[in-house]
Amino acid sequence: MNQIDRNNSSWIRRFDWLTILFWVILTLIGLTAIYSATLGPVSEFLPQHIQQNFSKQFMFVGISIVFVIFIQFISPRAFQQMAYLIYAFCLALVISTIFFGVEVNGAKSWFEIGGIRFQTGEPMKMATVLAVAAYLTSRRDISAVKLRSAIVAVLIIIVPIIAIIAQNDTGSALVFLPLIPIMLFLSGLPHGI
């Protein structure tokens, strides 16, 4: 077996196929739901911008495929080293939307770039999980069992909640609340507490 075959073989083994499978299943369910809601028999009665939702979502799936493949090549250690930087960047995005964002349905939680809107709270969710995980695994003396460590982990989660509530997007902020028990229990907090 030559060097190229060995490299391809190790890449295929390292690829997280289970995550990809779940991602594909959830994506297909979402695309099916959007298709049935926007391009079905009643689509002629829907406004044009709603009829275009399937096309837009399909485009975003294509973009996300590139990200999914790219992320598979990044080592977990690199994520741990970049976690606080990613967290700070995403938090800065969330805070900046309060001042420079676009208001949609009463919430000023969107940025619009070239006609494409994105909600800054979405990457903040992933960044928060990364930051809490990086903190709770950074040193041996840090553990969710210790009150001080648990408080710091909870603060890492609460800061974006406050910023997102300031955007008038309470629904997105509430999504962060389950992170508190999930992250603390996964890092060793006894379940009886």
C-alpha cells in the first residue's frame, strides 16, 4: 500500500461517520418539511419570498457541507485552544447586533450581508458549548463538583443569555438554559444534586 492509500485510509477512519449520518437525516427531514410547506399544492397562494425558502435552504445545505467536511479535519485540541477566541468573537457579534443589526419580528438579532441574513445567536450557541467544555477540561483542579468552577461555567453561559435578551430575542436566549445542567452533569456534577 503506497503513502497516498495509507493517508486516504486514515482519513476515512478518522471521519465521524455517525455525526454525518445524523446530520444528513436531520437535514433531509428539514428539507422535506420546507419543501412540503412551500412547494406543495398550495404554494401558488404563498408569497414569492416564502416560495423561495426551499431554494435558499438548499443553498445553505450546500454551504454547510463544506463546513462539515472542513471541521472534520480540525483536531479537538485546536478547538480547545481556540474556544475562548471563538467565544469572544461570537459574543462581540451578538453585542454588535444590538447596535448595528437588522430588526426582524421585533428582535434586533440579525445581520444582513449582501441580502443574506444570519442570526448571531446561532454561532454563539456552539461557541458557548466550546468555551464551557474548554474551561471544564483545562486543568485537573477545575471540576463541576467544585462550586467556584461551576459558577464560572454558569457565567460563561449566562453572559450570552443576557446579550441575546438585550436583542429582544428571549426565545433564542432560553435555548441556552438547558446548557447549564447538561454541561455541568457531563463534566462530573453528581446527578443527585
